[in-house]
Amino acid sequence: MHRPIDDPGFGDGPGYGGGGSGGHGPVPPPYRPHPAPGAPSGPRTDLSGPRSDLSGSRSGIPVAPPAGPWAEVHGVPDPGRVDPRVLGALLARHGWRRRGGAAGRYSRWTPPGTGTGTSLLVPESRAFPDCEDLLGEALAALAHSATPSAREVLTGLAVPSDEIRWWRDVPPGPAGTVPWTVREQLGSAARQLLLAGALAVRGRAGYYGARHRRPAQASLETVLVGASPGGRGLTAFLPVEPGRPIAVRLYHALHAAREAVDYQRATGGTEAFDAAVEAGVSRELTEALVALVRGTEGARIALEWAPAAGPPEGCAARPGPVEFSPGDLPALREASARYRTGEPAVPVRLTGAVVRMRRSGPRGEGTVRLRVLGGAEVPHVRVTLDEEAYRTAGHAHLVGLPIRVSGRLESRGGFRRLTDASEVVPVQVDEVERDRLMKALHENLDFFGEACGPED
């Protein structure tokens, strides 16, 4: 069973199918959006935590419905909108076994493993009068099934989603359990990998740093993640709309990374990693793979396409898992360092609002921190200005105006520093933006002056 990666558990109050409804109410919305990496999410945010109760929050407060394509998902999917062929494909994907049935009319499916538990009758198509009744009974049985994969099947039916699965081979802890720290490492590596895919959708680079990070994080808000029993696996559901580009990019990037590692281990050369950038491989992706494999005996990543949408063009219909082992770590670390040092500085002409000023004395050059409004794909930059440009930046801020500056966005520090600054001029803005900038000044007067405290 799955639960939100950023919530302690599901609500068990009335209407959520938990203790407050006697277990016979509607099924709770099983997920909430995947949080942006690095965003504050409160205590116990990772769904790979040690709690075994994943079906209800300890506070008993119902969980709000998730946003995006999941916002309209409430309870069991409508049988009238379920394609029986999609249901059969999802059952087969998640280990359910087909055990015969009336040929051409319906099939019988039993749970994975020993096959004990409630079996399902699934019609072959919607051509028969009792199709909707059979689907309704099958969906209700899935909703009340104790089989962990039943929740995954219902999720795949609720919103057509591509699935990404991670497995880590780790030594078991006491009584065969996986330690909490190991589960946290898996969740963190999964988030890093998803972010690397989202960054690659926005452009190819060996090292992104702070570039594109904000829109990439926003694109992950509709991704839902759940842990498998035992804590050794994790599954992410990426809605086909809008998540498929991320899944496709990760498909190509993972295979390119695997091939580049094999080439490096066979020949000692790292040039294959340069070509892999075009497929989406980057420092962010190699670092995610290092985090996934480190401390394990091996790790696997598999992608499975939404049956309702079919495989995307240029991708295998049933791609096999991509595997990495501890022996791959030196090659991945070397590639990561290569990407970081090899990414060139970017010439830019950006517009930004001054949010912090600092210099050591009443005269001379000083450092300014800008909130970027346009011209670069980063939220903030720091720039060292000569005395005249520093005075211009201070005057512009005092009257509520941003400044425009040209320079080179350096990769050192993650593309957060502008060097060779020139052409510093104030920029006219509309009254609304100017009022907002002035309000920010009055709320943060302590941050400004000839020599304020150290920068963040």
C-alpha cells in the first residue's frame, strides 16, 4: 500500500474508509503530490519510514485531495470509465495470475504470491451486458484487498500513469527489516533521479546547478511515490499528462548512463559520458545513481508505460530494468566530477531586484545579491560591482527599481555567481511591481547598508 511521500499517513476519519467508517466507506485518496526536493515538508516526510501503518494518519484527520490530475480522484474508479483490457494489463504487471475463466467472456485473476485471497472476475471487453457489474465487483474487491499491489492497480486506473520502480539490494536488519536510514536513502535517491529527469526535459547540460531548478521542481508536483513492503523498493507514478516527458527522458538517460559506464570500465575512457549528455545524462543524474547504489549490493531501475496510453515513440514497449552495481561507483563519480568542471560559464544579460548589499568600507567595490526577474534560469545571483556600479544598484533599490547587468554566469558554485559585471543600469517597471519592491525594502531595512552581515 502506498501513502504520500510528504504526509505521515492517510486520514481515518469518516468518508476515508478507515476506522471512522468501519472500513466500508470510500477508499481514501492514496497519494499527495511529490514534494519539490529540498522543500520543507515537516517531520517524518519520507514514505520509506519505519511505520507499518500506512492506511491512516495517527491524528485521525482526513488528508486533503491531491492537486493536478489526481484532484478529481475520489474512492473507487467509476466502472463505466474503466477499460477491462487496461485492468488486465495492470493486474499482470503487478503479479496477479490469470487462472482461466469463461473463454471470450471473462478471466479470473488471483493475487500474487500464494494466490490466496479474493479472486477477481474481469470481463474481456465491454461487449457484454454484465461487463460493468463485473468491473464494479472487481474494483470493490481491489479496494478492500489486503494485497499491497491492489492499491497500485487502483492508482494506475484512476489516472493513466507511467511507473518508475527502484530496488536496492541491501543487507537485512534485525528480524529481516530494512533500517530507517536505508529507507531514507532510497527515497532521497529517487527524488534526485526524478529531478534530474525533469531538468533534462528543459535542456541538455552536463551540470545544471541552480539553473531550471524551480520549474523542474514544479513539474514534479503531480508525481506520486509509494514504498513497497519491506522498504527495499519504491514506485513513482508519473501521470501521462504532464509527466510523460520526464519518464521518456529518464528512459533514454538511464540507458545512456549504463552504456557510458560499461565503456569507461572496458576502456578507461570517459568520452562516452560527453555524448551521453544529449540523452539527458548529467552530474545531477550521476549523483543520484551514486546515492542509489552506495551502501548496497546493487540497484535496479525499471520503467513501465501506462497501458491506457501505450509506449511512447522511440522507446521499447516493455523495457527491462537498468542495473547498477558498486563496481560502477568509480566511473559514476569520475563522470560527476567531469561534468561539474567541464560545464562552461554562460554569458547573460539579466534583470534583477537588489535584495542584499555588502561591502567592507564606505567606499570601493561591494557585493550585491539579486533576485533574478529575467535573463537567466536561476532564482538568485551574487555579483561583485565596482564603486560606481554599486552606488547605481543602491540608488535603484532605494527608489524601488530593479537593475540590468551583463556578465558571465559561472558554473562554480552552481551558476549562482555573476562575474565580469558591466553595463549596470536601472530598469523601469510598472507601478505594481515597483510598489512590491518598495514594500520589500521597508520590510527588510536591516539587510541594507554599507556593511551588513554576511550573505546567506
